Amino acid sequence: MSLSPSVAVLASRALPVGRYMPGRGAAGAVLEHERLADVVLAALGDAGVAPREVGALLFTANPPPTLQLGFAPFFASRLGISAQAQMLEVSALGATGAAAFDLAVNEVRLGHTEVAVALGVRFESQAATAEAMAAGIRAVGDVDFQSVYGLTPIAWYALDAARYCHDSGATRRDLAAVAVKSREFARRNPLAQLRDPLSLEAVLAAPPIVEPLGLFDVPARGDGAVCIVVGSERRARSGARIAVAGRGYAHDGHHQMGMTPHSMTRLPAARQAASRAMATAGVTLDALDVLELYAPCTITEVLVTEALGLFAPGHGASAALEGRTGPGGDRPVNTSGGCLSRGHPSSITGLYGLHEVVEQLQHHAGERQLPGARVGLALAEGGNYNTALAHCLVREEA
């Protein structure tokens, strides 16, 4: 079943992931809305769309440190946008960026507007660590029971890694290969936060964060901003068109730690969401040229590649060590550098993944370009892949 009517990505722009968040009382600070405005205006210019033509704005919800409240209407007024179809701030844990994109596409598909924008900005590099950890602990489990044990999201991923290594025989060296190949892709990406060379030995020698995950197995804090403009087929410019051909959503019935026994390493929601997106687009796993997976830790990428069926259970880590998911491999994954090296401004990570798919399908990815890329999948998670939202984009030649 195909999605109809057709919706295309008209343009996509992103700020290099880095450190933009001003410290308290910093003089001459450039605030969130100012950083985002530059990105949005550039994207609208690429799309040939005037601000007055934007009918819907779907923002990722801003975190508590954001200085400007009432962010969405404030931002729209600054840019001269009078949204007549929809204007919302969206929140869905790690799937927030993908959800904003999903709703923007729906506004066009439902005929509410000819042009919609999914956008977001995230400043978190200098947010208070204690506050961030406290929020993470409250998100992982039942706040009345499990949160008292202080299990952070990264600790939960570490439990995934420990279980996976126990079941599969994989080692820290196998997991470390994911960080190394991610950095190799990031070195080719001007938007990436971390671009210095990274060796397997450096990953293994790095300080531990939560065993068995070390410093380079987990994401650094970063800031960023993204804008993706979508529109009707009529608004698409001549030449190759990037169509939003499929989407899929799934929830496995659990919330991270959960109250009932379930597998920590199977991730059925990831498999189901991706399968639904591919089925709607009429493509198979073998047809995917570009795979951008929300993977905050090395173990997450391993588990998702196995869940999708790229590799057999227990072989996702060894595939990375063998070079299959890195530059020049037969199954390249996260060509942007992913959360580990491109960067992970959490609520907008889903938009960064979609941006990379668009870049690859437009054949604008420079040194990391996958030859002849035509079909891409972006996958985002909520919780510990308890929910998943997938989008399949297809390059259609004129």
C-alpha cells in the first residue's frame, strides 16, 4: 500500500553539531531562536519558499534550559510566518525529531497546506549535569519505585551490552568497532561534532562510563539545529525528487525497564516499524542504500542492525569489526557518523538522521557519498527502542 497523495522533501539544512549553548551570564550570547532562524531561512531559500507560504510548523519541544518560552509562536512571528494549518511543539523522547517530521508530512498529505516545516533546536552542552541525570533517571523506569536505584539511560544501555556479550560471546573490542567506523564516517561530514581520528585501541583504553561501555561507546553532549521543508508534489522543483514513500510505527508494550519480563536485546519495535515503512514504500531490506539509525551507544547500533535483519542475532558487532558497516563496507550504517560522532542533541537527533538520508539521496554527501543512493531509511527510538518510528525516502528521477 503506497502513501497518497505524494509528499516530497523540498529542502533540508542543519547546523554543525557542537557547543553553542552560552554559559550563565555570558555576554554576546547567540540564543536558540537566533541559531535556528539562520538554518530555517537557508532551508526555505533552498526550497524556493517564502516564509508567508509556510502553512505548518512542527517544532521539537524545547528542554527546560531553553530561555525563550512560548517558543513556537515567538519564532514564527520573528520570521513572518503565519501558520494557518498547524503549529505545535512535539515531544516523544528520542523519537521527537522523527515525530515532528511525521506530523509535517501529514499536514501536506491531508491537504491542510502545500508546505510544512519540521524544525528544532537543542542546546544542552552546558546544562546542569545533575539536573540532566535526575531527569534521565525519572525517564527510565517507574518514578515511584525503580528511579530510587538511580538507573540512568546510559546505564540501561550498558545492561543491554552486558546481556548481549553474555549471550553472543561478543567482547568490548567488537563493540568498540562501531565507535571507530562511526568516527571514520564523521571525519567526512562537515556537520559532525567529533572528527579527529579514532583507533580501536583508543576506544578500549578510554575511561569507563558504565561497564562495559567506555567514553567513546556513549555520545558526547552537543547542541544543534535542523530544518526540513516538505511539500506537495506540485511544489517540488524540477529534477530528482525525494519522496516520503513510507512510514512505520511500533510500540512493544513496555517502557524501558518495564514491569514484566521481556528481551533486552531483540528490539521488536524497531523491526516492526522499519518493516511497515518498507512495505508501504514497496521496497525490501536489500533495496536500502542508506540507513540512518538512532543509536546513542555502540550496543544500540549493533542491536538495531540485528533487529532489522541486516545481520543474524549475535553477529552485528562482528560485522562492524569486519568493516561491513563502515566506509566501503557492503552494509554501511550511519554514514553521518551517527550519535557517537556526528553528535546527539537528543530531541533533534531524529531530524539529523533524516537530514543525512536526504543529503545522500540528493547526492550531496561529499566524501561520504554512497554511489547511486536511491532508497533510504531513517529510524528513531523512544525509550530503549520500546517505540520506533521509521521513514522510507526514495529518490525519483524526473
